Amino acid sequence: MTVKPAEIEPPRLGEPYLLTPGPLTTSYAVKEAMLRDWGSWDADFRAMTREVRSRLLDMLGEGGADDFDCVPMQGSGSFAVESMLGTFLPADSKTLVLANGAYGMRTAKTMEYLGRDFILLDKGDYLPPRGDEVTQILADDPAITHVVAIHCETSSGILNPVEEISRATYAAGRKLLIDSMSAFGAVELRPSEIRYEAMVSSANKCVEGVPGFGFVIARKSELIAAKGNCHSLSLDAEAQWSHMEKTGQWRFTPPTHVVAAFLEALRAHADEGGVPGRGSRYTRNRDVVVAGMRDLGFETLLKDRWLSPIIVTFFCPASPAFEFERFYDLMKTKGFIIYPGKLTVVDSFRIGCIGQMDEHVMRQVVTAAAQALSEMGVNDASPPQAALDERAKLAA
């Protein structure tokens, strides 16, 4: 497929760019798709649901639609993650949860609520879980049946090495579930290259839709085997799938306007060149903002090898004149809403690279940051030594 450059629109008057990992800045066409009302039972809306499911399966690459199916689930991304875990982890399963940030830890908390047995590998904020660690843990505990990994941990911006995690998991005869909430649509996750049983993402991430539903993409064999596993009526992905297969309808009231917007976003995603095209734009966004912010003296939490094209974490400057709340407000007045940090040891903030933005917008972001520093009287944006000491762990 030929990659067509995305036509990035300026935001409407007074509407800032959202430099976040979702919700994010959407196109006019996506917004306009929500101006019509739809009947959830109507044949036209059922056709929209079929097209959404089909287009998402197409993103898996060759053969994906043969072995996998797509199950949209109402609610936020966390609803969809809980749906995946509750549906595909039997009551007698034991799961290795790989965490290196807030979203891995949320998975662990979800497992506690589900009452499913699990062990946690917590790598902290800075380091990715590696394949050799997974191999060792699985060898030491033959009772483990499943592994859960986060594709892109957006609390730090780490793009985790899911390919080597997958190899380690299946070499040991276990099954992998992937939370690709913030990566699917911009980072390849082809089952022909990376084996997994199910993955989950959301409408308001790299496809550039709006919030309202997530989706589970799973092997049909796993869906069939999952009947009766789920702890929840509304979050049962197998029941949702069976009902959709039989009737073409969602079991409960769907977010009709959000589905219409997402279908428009999916069509734009394909026009841009699919996953490679979308990922290329986000990668350029990342490279431009990282280079520009480093020129201002900012330092990234991560070394280049772990930087995702989704979101980048920057250390706050050590200068006593720097106050994040004021920096945030100044950036907002200049048209950019940035994201607070989630690190526990040092102060940080994050800049998202996804949504209706291109490299020209990211240069404007850097210019706005420079102006904000000047207005605050910050002459040096370099971080405290403690931040650099923490980052040095990645080089170990």
C-alpha cells in the first residue's frame, strides 16, 4: 500500500492540541461523524459494526482474519483490559504479570479484584521486562499458565520488547496476553511475527477516534474455549462475541456516535498507509520533539533505544524557577496541553506524539516550551543529578 501523507488540520479556534496518550486531537471528519444519531439495532449500524471489526482484523496482516476475531467492548480502555483478563484467564489459572509502570500495576490490581492467582515482576519505572527474565520465572514456577505484558508503558514511554517476551512465553509452553492500548495502530503487532492469544486496545488511541469503547482481538479458538470463564456479565468478551456472531448487534447499548467516529478514523488510518504510515508520522513527531527539547536542555527519562513513538517522558529542570503547574498553564495558553509525569522518584512530565499532529506542530511545541521557560526565568532546563542517576540504570 502506498503511504499517503496525512493531511493535518489546525485545531478549531481556541481548541488546544492534546499532547497526551489519549484522548487525543481528532480530525474534523471524525468529529463530524458524531453529528448523526443511529439506532443500535438498525441494519445500517450493524453494518458499521461489521466494518469496524473487519478493518481492525485487517491491521493484523496476512492471515490474521483467519485465526482471530474482533470483539468491541463498551467502556474505557481499562474496561477492555479487565474484559480480556476475566474472559481468557480461567479460575484455576496462574499468571505472570509483567509491570514497569502504572499500567502494569493496574493489571496486577485488576487480577486482585478478579481473584485470579498471579505473580508480579515489577521492574519499576525505568526498565523493560526482558525475555530471559520471563524464561527464568516460568522455569521456576511450572504452575504459571499465562503471561500478561504491556506493549507500550505510557507512564514512562517505554516500548516493551514483546517479541522476545512472546518467544520466551511460548518456548515454555505458556500463553501470552498483550495490553496494546497505546500502541496498536502505530506499532506492528502481527501474530505471524509475534505470537499471542489475545490483545486489547481502545478507540481513542492510535487509530485517532474518540473515547467510548475498547476492543479485544483474540484467537477464535481461545474465544470458544473461554465460555463460562468471565466473572462479569457486561465484560464477558466471549458472550459479546457469540451475540455479535449470531445477531450482528452489541449485547447492551453501544456508543453509537463513538462507533461512527471510529469508523471514519479507521478509513483515514487506511488512507495514511495503515500501521506503517501512522507509525512513521508518530516516529517523526517523536524525533522532532526529542531533538528540540534536548536542544533546550531537557533530558529524556529513557535512552533512545527504548523511546516509543507514542509518548516521551522528560525530567523537570532542576532550576528553582521551574514549577510544573506554571509550565503547564503557559503551554496551555500557547495551544498545547501536556501530560503530568507518573514517576515516583523524580519529577517529570510527558509529551504525547499521537493524534492529529505532524512534525510541523511538534516544532511549534518546542518553540512554546522555549517561550514558557523564558517567561518563567528558567535559564537551564537540565534535570537534577538524581534524575540522571536514575536514568543510568537503563545503561546497566
